Amino acid sequence: MTRAMNRLTLSEQFFRDQALAHASGGMSTVLNRFSLVGRMLASEIMRAGFVGKLGYTGTTNVQDEDVRALDVISNDTVLQVFDSMPLVCGIASEEMEGVHYPSGSEEGKYLIACDPLDGSGNVDVAGQIGTIFGVYRRRSASGKPPLDDFLQPARNLIAAGYILYGPCTMLVYTAGGPVNGFTLDRSIGTFFLTHPNIRIPEGTGSYSVNEANEKKWDAKTQAMVRAFRQQETDCGKRAARYAGALVGDFHRTLLKGGIYMYPGEVKKPSGKLRLLYENGPLGFICEKAGGAASDGTQPILDIVPNELHQRTPLFLGSKGDVAEAVRRLS
């Protein structure tokens, strides 16, 4: 991929977005930093197997999940990239119990919620993994932002995106307008616009769910998933696809249509996925691309978090598919 192909770079698209929104340059600076996170982690992931950075550290995180070496590297990379950046006054991460406050940023106006390495279970098998992020405007005037500043519904997001590490490295984001996708040209270290104004298709695509959890679901959830599996849904025929990484499954759904599902379980009705770090940002992107996101009863974007690491079920994808899943669950 070269400039001769007449593709916009990420920075050029930022400037266009700002001009259309009559916005200042602050948000483009934040999003450019995430492009740096993507370039750095793409490099780390490519060479992790050669330098002994695969496998577990022998510790657990705040979620009581086993921590991999790349989980630590990814979280540290995000913190390093945004440290001493006056615009960002606080960072909440899936890998940390509390909030990280970048030095010298008490007057910053932006907050970041981030899953530094989604799908880390795919690391050892060279599967798709990613980074998910959301950017909020702080509520407090100055100083260290209180916890309440982070507990905003995803509808308040001013930008959200994800970085996909796989056969290629892609950054997909929206700053409240169109959803645009950029692919990294590794030869020159630049993201180029390859997927402008992404719109999620209706009436096509796949359904994505971990069907090994079927015995853990209630009867309505089992029947709903069975309808997708047996091609009995009103929204049409669906093939089954499940990559084991939310970013990878959502990226396919965003481009091809269909639905991603992570239902709650009888013993764990809140499910597995985190509202602030995963469901909210991806739900925001999905809605801006013409899709829908629900926890099975209400839109994901309307849920007000009551804690940093709150979990919710997730039904994410084409409007018709999500609506049918919610209807069958009611």
C-alpha cells in the first residue's frame, strides 16, 4: 500500500473529521496516540514468540483471570503512551483495579477506558487479538477526576475504537460521526484509510456465540441460539463463526453483518464481558455504523455503570438480528 494509491492517512482523516465537527485538535491527538499504541503492540506481538513473551506470568488480575506476559506489556504500553499527556486526566483499564492518573494532567479534559489486549487466549495460537478503547469527557472541573467521572453511559462517549492484530493490523474508530477503518502499512509504519464510512449490512452474515456454554444458559437463551443454529430466525440464514476474541468476532460482524452474542448464565447473569472496556465502546461503534447493541433488555449505550469493572450480557450486530434476539429473550 502506498500513497500512490491515493489513500488518506490516519492523520489526514483526523483533520477532516475535526473540520466537519468544528472541533479542536485535542481529540485527534488522543486518537493519534492510540495509533501509536497499535504500531507498538503490533511489533511486540509479531516478535513475542521469538523473545519469550508468550505464556503466563503466574499472577492474576483484578478479574481473577490468569495474566499473560502480553497482557502486562499491552497495559504498560497504553500507560506509557499516555503518561505526561496533559489532555488525558485518567485511564481505567481492564487490567487494573483502580484508575491511573497520568502525571501533570490534572487539568486534562479526557478520560480513557481501555481493554489493552482483548482475546489474549488466542496469543499462543497466533489467533486474532486486539485493543478496545473509549474516550469520555470528564465531568469534574479539574484535579484528579473522581470515580463518578468514569461511570458514564456509553452514549456519552465522544470517541471509541479498536485495533485488530491479525494478518494485518487495523484501527477502526468513530469520533461520533462515520466509522472509518485504517490498515497499517508496516513497511512505512503508517495507517491508511481502507474502509471509509463502514455500514453494517442487514440480512447477511453469521451468528457468533460460544455454544459450549449452552448448558449454563436459561431455557429462553438456549431456544434463541438454537433458532439461529437451525436457521429458523426471521432475520434469515446464518452460519456459525466464533473466533474466541471479541474484537475479531465483532470486526467480522461489522463488515459482513449478523450478530455477536455473549449471554448471561443462570449462575452468572451478568455474563463475562465488561461494560466500560468492551461492551460500551464496541456498542458505540456498532450504533454509529447503523447496527445495534443490547444486554438483552435495554440498549448497551443507555446503561449507567455503577463500578469500573461491571459486566453485562452482550448482543451486538445488525439491527434486525439484535432485535430478533431480544424479542426471543423477552
